[in-house]
Amino acid sequence: MVRVLAVLSVVFLSLIDVWSLSVVPFIHDFNPDNIDEWATQYYVENKTDGFLAFMLSTYRRLQNKDGSDNLKLDDKSFIVQPSQIIIPPHSRRIVKVVWVGNPEFKRNPNKEQAFRVCMDQFPIKVKLENVKTGEKETLVLKMPKEKKENLGGAITVTYAIWTSLYATPKDAVANLVVVHSDSNTITIENKGTRRGEVSSIGDVVCDGKPVKDWLKKEDLDSVILAGTTCTYKKSHKVVKAVNNKSDQVGSKIPAEIPAGADKITPAKKSNRVRSRAS
């Protein structure tokens, strides 16, 4: 599986928080039949005191059976302008992602296609000249192939910043259906032509309970892409024995809290952190 990552250099574990970097829009869809919607503008704002640099690329987004992303680099369906940006402190830059089209859309013009826009940040070394000399500041770029280098004792921490972009035909609709259920899993198929939110069938009864009572919150909040089938593990309740009035019945086994769709959080056993849109 391809993991879309962005790299941020920070010093002494002073981690960037979710408010230090703003990307708008985080989720966007456009009508590929309407030329007026082909260009998507991204506003990338740097709220830190340092310079930030990014390389941008687009990925075709499919899904694995467990609902996770299966990403393939796609440099044909869109033109990214510019493909590299440097953002000064407390400033913002605009990036345009322009739809060009692809053979798959020509073969099936009524089916939505899903993409990820990757903003891959790489370290830059900024040298500030003495302002009294009148010389301008100079930027020395460190390209991604060098991002593992220890720059002057700085600690390099990686971030995943990816946005969701959908080419959505005007009449595309979702159609989520539960096609299988057993004691451990539930399988949902999207027979429609547009992505569908799993929560939209949360009240459908399956094995005596609504779907929303079987699934973890992160699965219920996810989407299933058009023409895709995903299988989720059921979340079972554990009933505690009642010893006195203070005992509670039906407490759930706590599930691991995942990184939110609009958050930047540390990843386990790695120096990479990820932020993802649905």
C-alpha cells in the first residue's frame, strides 16, 4: 500500500500542531463534465515561524477489502500548478489542481473516481543574512532524497498530509448494501456510482442489531468507494457480572482511537505522523 507522507523538520521535538498548518479544502468534489469545475484551488497556510516547503502530487485512490487506501501515483489525470512551493512564515500559497481526464472516465463517464492530493513536505535550510548589509535572505533547499539527513542536530519528524478529491458526475449516486454477515465480520458493498458513507446505513438491522451497533466509530465514519466491497470486523460488547448497584452492564472493550480525518497525530513505532481526509 502506498502511504502518502509529508515531511516536517522540527527542533527539540517541538511538534507542529493541527493549527500550525492549514490546507483548504480538505475534501472536495467536482463535476468532470463541467469545464468550469475542472480547476481546484488549494490554500496552504503556514502559521509557524519557519519556512515550509512542499512537493505536490496526485494519486488514484482505490480501496482494499478492509476499507484502507490502495494508492497509485497518477500524474496523467491532473496538472498540478505549481508542483513545488515554499511558504514563508505566517503566509499562504495557492496551488491549482486541474482535471485533464483519463481513459477510464471516457469508458465509464457515470462513475465517480477518487483521488488523493499529496502534499509532501521536505526540509529546507534557511540562511538569514545580516540585514544591515542589505543582502536578502537565501534559501538552500534540501530535496526529499536527503530528508533523512540530520541537519545541524535538528530532529526530522514526518507528517502525512493528504486531501480527498473526487471526480463526481452529476447523476452519480451511492447504493450501500449489506451482502454478508457472520459472527465476526460484516461485509458491505457499494453497488452505486458514487462514494457512500457507511453511517448512511447505520440503522439497517443486521443479525438482530443496527449496523451502527456492530461497527467501530472509525469504520462507521468511513466511506466506501463506488463499485467497492469492504469487510469490517464486528465490535462486540462485553457484559460484566453485577455485584452491586454500582456495577455497570454492557461496557465495551475500548478500541484504539485512530487519527482523526482532520488531525495530525503521532504514529506508533515511527517518526511519521499522518493526517487524512475521508
